Amino acid sequence: MAAAPSRLGPAVAAIAVALPMLAVLVAVVQGATGADAELWAHLREHVLSRVVANTLILVLGVVAIAATLGTSLAWLTAACEFPGRAFFSWALLLPMAVPAYVLAFVAVATLDYAGAVPTTLRSWFGDGFPVPPIRSTGGTIAVLALASYPYVYLMARGAFLTHGARVLEAAQSLGLGPWAGLFRVAVPLARPWLAGGAALVAMETLADFGAVSVFNYDTFTTAIYKAWFGLFSIETALLLALLLLVFVALALVAERIARGRARFSAADSGVRAAERLALPGARGWAAFGYAATVFALGFVLPAIALARWAWDVAAIDLDSHYVGYILRTLGLAGMAALACLGLALVLGYASRVADGVVTRTASRIATLGYAIPGAVLAVGVVSALGAIDLRFRTIAGGEGLWLQGTVFALLLGYVARFLAVAHGPVLGGFARIRLSLEEAARSLGLSTREVVSRLHLPLLGAGIGTAALLVFVDVMKEMPITLMTRPFGWDTLAVRVFEMTAEGEWERAALPSLAIVVAGLLPVALLTWRMERAARAA
Amino acid sequence: MSVLIALLSRLTAVCMLTGIAWASPALAAGEPLVVYSARKYQLVEQLFQEYGRGRGIEVKSVTDDGAPLIQRLTAEGAMSPADVFISVDAGDLWRATEAGLLSPVKSPILERAIPAHLRDPAGHWFGLAVRARTIAYSTERVKPSELSTYAALGDARWKGRLCLRSGKAVYNQSLVAMMIGDNGVETTERIIRSWIANLAAEPFTNDTLLLKAIAAGQCDVGIVNTYYLGRLQHEQAGFPVQIFWADQKGRGTHVNISGGGVTAHAKNRAEAIHFLEWLASPEIQQRFAAVNFEFPANAGVEPLPEVKAWGKFEPNLVNVGTIGKTQSAAVMLIDRAGWR
């Protein structure tokens, strides 16, 4: 008889993983109880309905566009053949290395009335030449969607590559063309991964402050900041943050519905690679034009603008400090990636062998942080650690701080915020390992440890790589948690971007921004290499 | 895949080790001085290091916005390593004082150097640089004789010609707070609504964009902190925007400060006071303000020639600390008036 895997251990471990976020949540709730009634009444009357509507429009718009771009581009590069396909299959990931706030300030600086593009257009066609305002709802949605579609692209492409071969065969045998194949077979099969990618985009959008504030687009997050910075009431700000969590819960329910009830487990490995569907002539070039446009807007043009500004200021601003900024940025991102990956594996394993209310609740809590503005999380982290430090001091004595202002505090914040990013791909990876395979392994007498090390980890391969590298790139771009919890001397590239943009010196911010993009290309290249290898293996 | 993880681990280890080595400063003899600064790195770091070298100590600093730094100080409580808090807004200094995070300092040197309206009467904080917020106008489309007060920007003649920065910007909130103090809530709200009705474009996220919009012809007048224009004029001679000093026949132009105070739990209090006194001294005052085209807080010190070229002005002499008290009322007024 096969020994059933222990359920208790994994469930307890899942709870342990949720503890950091739980501590942060408790601190937030505690703070929120002190909210000011008069301020709250003011917000209800003059602020809330507008920012709720704004936030809904933004999230729906960004998710719709990012999902459309990500899914269609993934389908084109995974299942079709067109000029430049091999290049675009990795190049379309590169916009991930450009932080949304950087894309936003580049867009506004070049496309607003006084920017280079409208100015040039007016000089050619006269002063009356109408240019649609970039600082608008449409502009905000476009920029956030361009910055976040790679999440969907990455997840969708993984799914299409796994299913791709047989999907196309099935579709063709039913007499369906490539687009009918996409909508009627591939997308339904890839639903869990598409929904996972879309959920990441939605949460990222809800938590964004950097990009929306460049556009002066008021969302829930900007209202939180205003309550804190302007009304001087951190407590009221935290109450707003709790209300935001209600939105998040709704979004998560929506994701569950989108995922569907089916339990997906995929694909035997070792299926022969399918023929890609050739897009001949004009259709091939249309695909090329589409991919090239997205790539240009999301990466090439912003990178050129950044490089030009960076070149102008490099003489004053570029010094040996940058070696430290880059090393610390990469080091912190690497540590956070490894930590999030380890914890995501624990959660993923627990959900597999001990699926139930406890594990599911623990997973939900542990991954909530991605939808909470980084600054709110940071307040939670410093408050929670402040309480612990005080306890330490009464026990151990001493003058200084134990946990606050250490790299540990920083990592705690990163884990609370980015665990969700690692969780999705790892869970997707687990879902692709057939339960029957595991049952067979256990019936052969393999212990839990052997099942994990000899079956799960090797088969998780793709999911693990995606998870680690997504966190890595996200941490490189992270700003508010880094600012508020970093120890002395731990300035990163994002900190430098903040200091320049806060002074309205966007040109000078281009240098550290460009450094983030260039340093971010390294993990994106790794990710690409992994995808190509997975594609070859399939 | 294990290859990838191993690679990532190794990369991380190398970066962390060299990163830490890169971060550790040269050894210094005395107790370090720790500064939490909302005045950004590029404006202060050089002076901080110079002070440290002169005193044979290490000056450690972190930067962030004022509100998060205040929150960090609050969470750290008595265990905080910080000795000095530097802000770029009088409201933040007022709030830090209210929260009990700053301690009063009695220093004849500081009291002599810094005028009374730019420091806390009890000595919790002292202004170190003055930032004036006033009217900027297009030299191509506006005559200075058309301009007078902040309130007059709501006149019909500026319909579709006015640009404003976002109402979320602290500098606008402190301007409105001052106006509430001078004119009361109702009059101020009427003025703000008249401005909003005159807007030529959605409010901007920073003063630099606003000034560029005036130069490009999107609008003709706006309200800005003068140092943003200083930077642009420095980069581009003949930048077609000029400063007009508002309310000179009334209470004077609105000023805010970048200033600092000694924290309540400073471990190195004597050094912290000495540091503030050094920052208030004439030569350092000149450089502290000049790096950002601001006005020195020390009345005996001249600003940069570029800054002097904007002419003399009468500042509103109300104590800048009162801004903090009125700021949340100002923010609520801004919300009601629909100033995005």
C-alpha cells in the first residue's frame, strides 16, 4: 500500500508562511482602528466614490488590454510562424525590465503638450494640430497595460507551449483555423494560467502609485497617500487600505471563477514538437507589424529616450557609487527571489497534499500583499517589527534596534509583497504534474522527501524558474518598501530614481532608470533562455 | 533548473558581499551622526560628508518622503538611531513636533541666524532654506502689470490660461493653508474654485512640467516654487518664463521652508545641535540654498545671482509652523473644490 502523504505538517508549514503577511495585516488593522471620524466622513462625501470608480475603470481597462496583448502575442510566437518570430518570442518579454513609473514619466515627458513629439508635430502642421492628451484615463491605461502585459504573455506562452502541439492538431483535425483554434481550444485549456497572469496584472495595477501619480490619475492608492501625507492621518490611510483589500478579495473571487472548476493537469512530457502554423504573406507581415509595434512602444522607444537623457547627465551624476547601487539592487533582488521561491514551494506543496480550508486560507493571506500599495505594507512592517523590537529590548536590554533598519526587515517586506508573484507559477507547475504519476511513485514506496526531490522539483522546472525571475525583476523595480525599511548605506537604483523624480528632475532620473532596465535584462535573458529550452524540450 | 537556482544563489552571494563591502564607509573616530532627510540625496550628501570629515565622525543618512520618515521615527520610538530630522516642508516639521518626535533646542547661534517666522518658537525645528511659491508667467504673452495677487488668477481674463500643479502636492496644500489663515475658509474656497474654472489643462504632477507648459504655450500663468524655474533658466538661457512676486501690496508672498530639528531620542544630541548650527552658518547657508536655487534662511546671506535677479520680495511673515495646523483643513478644501 502506498503511504498517504502527511497532511498535518504541510498545513502547519503553510500557516507559518502566511505569518509575515499576517503580522503586517494585524499591524494595519490595529492602526486603522484609530481612524479619524471627521476625516472619514469627508472622504466618504468628497473622495471615495470618485476613486472607486476611477480604480475600477483603470483595473478593468489595464487587465483587458494586457490580457489581449499578452495572450495574442503568446499565441503568435508559440503556435504560428511569421517573420521575426524567433526574435519576438524573447524580445516581447523585455518591457518587463522597464518599471511602470519609468514608462509613465517617459511617456508624459515626450508626449505631453510641451514634450518633443507634440512640439514637433505642431511645428510641422501648425499650432492647432490636435494631439490627444497623454495625461488622461486612456493614456494611464495604455502605459500600465504596456508595462504589465509581459506577465500574461509569460504565463500564456508557457501554457501554449505545453499544450500547443496537441491543441493545434486537435484544432486542425476539427477543421479549425489558427484563430478559431486559439479561441475554441487553446484559450480554454490555458485558462488557469491566463487567469493567473491577469490576476497579477490586476493586483499590480491596484497597488501602483508611481505610475498613476505621474499622470495625476486619482485611484484608491493615491487617496491612501493623500490621507497620510496631506491629512496627516496614517490611521485613516490604513482604513482606506483595508477597504482596498475588499476589492482585492472580489478580484480573487473573479479569478477563481475565471480559472474554472476543472482540475487541470497536463500533458505527458516528450510529445514531439508540433509544426507551427505558417502565416503566409501579408498575414505574416501583419503579425510582424503588431509584435514590432508593441515591442517598440514598450521597450525600444522608452529605452532610446532614457539613453538620450542619461547620456546628458552621466557626466555629472555617474560615479563609482553606481557599482554599489547595482550590486545591492541585484543582491537584494536575488535574496528576495530565493526567499519567495522557497516559501512558494512550501505553499504549493501544501496545497497539493493538504488541500483544505486551512491551507487555502493560509495561501490567500500569504499572497494578499501584491495588491497592497508598497507604502502601506512598509508601514505594517515597521510597526510590526517595532513591537517586536520593544519586546526584545525589555528582555535583552540594549539601546538599539534589533530588526528594524536591517536587511531582514527589507526582506520581510519583499516577501509580504511579492510572494504572490512566485506563488502563481509554482502552483501552475504543480498543476501540470499528474496526480496519477505521484500516486504511482508513492505506490512504489517513495517517501515524501523522495517524491518532492525526484518527482516534483524536476517536473516543476519551468514554474520554478519563472517564479524566481519574476520576483527578481519586481524587486529590482520596487520603491516604497525599499525606501522606508532600508538600512543605512543600502541605497539601490530605485532609491536614486525616487530622489530625482521627487524633485521633478526626470532627465536626471533617466540614468538610474536605465541602469534598472539594463540590470533587469540579465534575468529576463535567463527567463528567455529557459523558455527556449522548454520549447525545444517539448 | 537547479542550474538556474544555483546560478541565482551564487550571483546573489557575490552581489551581497561586494555590495556590503561597497557600503561600509571609512572608519571614523567619534560617535556617528544619524540624519533622516526628506531633502534629497543630491542636495545634501556632499555637505553631510564634508561635515563628517571636518568633525572626524561618520554622518549616516537615509532619505525618503517626510511622512514615511516620520512613521519610521514613530515605529522606532526610543530605540531610534536618528539624531536629526530634515524636512522639505514646514507642515512635516509641525507634525513631527506634534507627534513628540523632536526635542526643543536652545541655541543662541540658531536664534540669531534664523528669522523668527522661519523657526519654531520653542526650538523644535529651524528653517534652513526658504522656498517661495509665487506666480510664473510667459514673457511672450503676459505683461507683469497684468498680475497682482494669487486671488486675481481667478479673474475672467485668465480663463483657459492658468496652469496649476496637482492639489496633492504639499506645496499647494501649504499655500492654501496660508490663504485659509489669512482669509478664512469661505473666501479661500471661492478663490480656489475660480482658479479651477480658469485651468488650461489638467493639473500637472510637478512644477517643472508646468513651467515647460507655459514656455510651450499651453498656458500663460501658473503658480510654482521659484527654484524649479531657477534650474530651467540655468539649463536654458532665455527660457521664456519669469517670476512675479504675488501679494506684495497685501500680506506678502507665500514661503515654505526646508528645515531640521533634533530628534527626541537623539543619541548624539550635542553633535546634532552643532550640526544644525553649522548648517545655519553663513558660508554653508549660501551653499545649502545655492545647490537648489533656493533662498538662504539666514537673513544675512545672499542667494545666487540668478536668484537675486528675480528681485526683492516681501514674504508673508506668518510663522511657517502654522501651516501644519491648517493643512488638513486645506486638503479637505482642495477636495471639495475639485482640485485634482
